[in-house]
Amino acid sequence: MRYRDRREAGRRLADAIQDAALFEVGERVLILGVPRGGVPVAALVADRFGAELDVLVAHKLGAPQNPEFAIGAVAEDGTTILDAALIERHGISAEYVAHEIRTQRGHVEVRARFLRGGRDPIPATGRTCVVVDDGVATGSTLEASLRLVLRSGATRVIAAVPVGPPETILRLGGIVETVVCPIQPESFFAVGAWYDNFAQVSDETVVAILSGGG
């Protein structure tokens, strides 16, 4: 089982959320997409439930000489997740980690303002928030995003992803009330391997979706 593209993933994720009956009638639901690829998926979920849509920005913290290798993540309010065992195993210094946190937090703040078109974030206080990405692998960036929402005063926080490995989904389930994930392959290589079309989503597409023109 796999997805043709993010549109199909969004529809099937919305089906799974609907089947789980996670929302009460009249509940004020806020859908939060993780950019970039999670935003088109989140938009379809928001459309299904007539919910508001916003973006939730977090960046991975990269290892020295290998920025794509995540040693943690930082969210836009400074919430930081570190893989302490990984950092120790690779002998990464505390000075490097502190510098990487400062650098990535600056990038997150600038990017969040750009993607929202300068608008303030939609307040999550007192609301049910569903954090949506197009898939999850290690889960460090999504974990930082979830912890950000948990600190924001949301009444309930739900994670929703079309695909992810069972061990990651289980770990995320220890952080938030509910995790919805229709495909949980035991043999997991990468999120993109579960899509026929996993083309990169541009910042401009995200901006258009969030402004109502996507």
C-alpha cells in the first residue's frame, strides 16, 4: 500500500481521522502543517473538517560536516529536542550543539514569518490541534513541533502522518494523546519511498496555500 501523491495522502489521512471520530461537533480544530511537504497534506485535512489552517515551523539540527544527519531539532519558540545518545556516540561538542541551535532557531524565525506572509500564528490556546506532516522517519523534527504545540495552551494535540515506521509512531504516541498513521511499514527506508510522486514542495506553494490561493 502506498500513495500516488500528497493529495491522495491528504484524503486518506482525513479518512483515517474521520473514522477515528477524534472531534466533537462544534469543536474548534486547528490544523498545523509542517513545511514544506506537510502543508499540502494538512490543507486537505483542514478542508475536510472545515478547520483553520496554519504552519508549524521546526528545523533539524545537523551534525558537523553532515547537515542532513539530524542530531535533534528546534521549533520556532526555541523548543529544542536533542538526541543525547547520538551526540555522545559521535563525540559532538557542546559548543557545536549550542551554535547549531542558535543558527537554526534564527532560520526558523525568519522562515515562519515568510511562510505566513508576516501574519501572526493562529493561537492554539484552548483548541484541539492536529499537527500534520507528509510522513515521518526518525521523528525528531515532528517531536519538536508537537512539544511546541503542547506548550502553547492547546486543549488536545494530535499527530497525523500518512506513513511512518512503527517504532517512531509508538514513541510519538508517548508525547501526544493520539497519533494517526494509516501506513506503518516494518521495513521502512524513507518517506518518499511510499509515494509514486514525491516532488519537492516550494516555499511559494506553501505561501499560496496558507494565503488561501493554493
